Amino acid sequence: MKTKSVLDQQDVQKILDAAAAHATQNNWAVTIAVTDDGGHLLGLKRLDGAAPISAHIAPAKAHTAALSQRETKGYEDMINNGRVSFLSAPAIEGMLEGGVPVIVDGQTIGAVGVSGVQASQDAEIAKAGIAAIAA
């Protein structure tokens, strides 16, 4: 039987705090979502000034990154390069850059999704949050 790490509430809070600090430092109003490996929401933080829609997009990005076990940028690139049929893929809807899986010991244990600024900045914020638990 194999075992794997899981995100606990302390980990979730560290991710949310570090991601929020990175966003705030850059004056970026975003929403940050953290999910478990099944894409289920564990934590959400909507910073002041973040658009209401970002509270729906961030969890969708995290959900997609968790289920697919890869960054959502790959889906956005695939669709932008003409494979629009992928928009009909079941169970995923956050196919925009800004969803990043949390990987520990080679296994996906969750994901972070960010929405509110440019796509590459969303991903940057997500990675800053994940770095808080990597140490």
C-alpha cells in the first residue's frame, strides 16, 4: 500500500497567506483558491478590489490543475493553438493559465488557482503560495 502527503488546514493557510502577500506586494487584486487532489475547495481568499467573477474562476483553475495533475496553462495553449474541441472535456472548466498543482514526492496533493490579473501573474502568485510549504 502506498501513502502520500495531504494538505492540512495549516498548509492551506500558509499557501493563502504567501500568495496573498505576493499579490499585495505587487498591488494585484486577486482571488486565491486551494483545493485537495480531487479538486475540492479547501480555502479561498478574495483580496480587496478583486472582481467578483474571480471568486468563481480561481477555484475552477485549481480544480482543473488538481484533476489533471498539471498546470492549466497547457490547456489554454492547446485551445489557443486550435484544439477548441477540448472545451468539451468533462469535469473541467478552468482551462486558463493560473492553476498550478501542488506536488510533493512526485504526487499531486492539491492545487492552487488564482484569478484577477494577467494569466502569467496569476500563475506567479500560485507558485509563490506553493513555495511557502515547500520549505
